[in-house]
Amino acid sequence: QVQLVESGGGVVQAGGSLRLSCAFSRSIFSFNVMAWYRQAPGKRRELVGINNGVGTNYADFVKGRFTISRENAKNTVYLQMNSLKPEDTGRYYCYARRPDSPREYWGQGTQVTVSS
């Protein structure tokens, strides 16, 4: 059983930055799809960005501001968020999937609040 644990959320003023981390309980080498999602109160969960092992795609509303990266040695995926806006407020979730299995792995989420 692989567990994903997010951290790094908090309260930040508009224009500020945060870096979220997603730590895997096992090696991340076997996962070819890693992504970050977010969910604001009363809204659907939406994709922020996804890395499929070839490249990374971002939602239009975060392009140029957010960056996904990974550190294999630490089994950790990051979401660097810059120029934060109040509308970026929500709970951010880490997601992963292996190429040979339809099983999806989710973290418990970390809350990000951007004040105006």
C-alpha cells in the first residue's frame, strides 16, 4: 500500500508563494503519472497540473505561476506556487498512478488560503 502525504499549505497574502510537497511512502519510480488537483468550497475538484513522464501540462489558470517538479531521491513531488491569487484558495491534493494499473492514489490534501 502506497501512501501520499501532502504538506506545505497555509495562509499567504495575494502575490505570495508557497511550495507544496507530496511525500510517497514508497519509491516514486514506478509512477508515470503524477498530478496536483485542488478543490474550493462548493466547487468540483479540478486539475492543476499533470506530469505523465514525458511532459507537464498545466491548467490555464495556473500557467506561468505554478510548477510541478519531483525529487526522486526523496520520493517527493512538489508544487511551487507563485503570484498566488485569492481564487487559488482551496484544498490541494496529490495524485499518482502507475502505467500498468488503473488504481489511483490520492493524498489527504493540504489547505491553501490566499488572502486579498
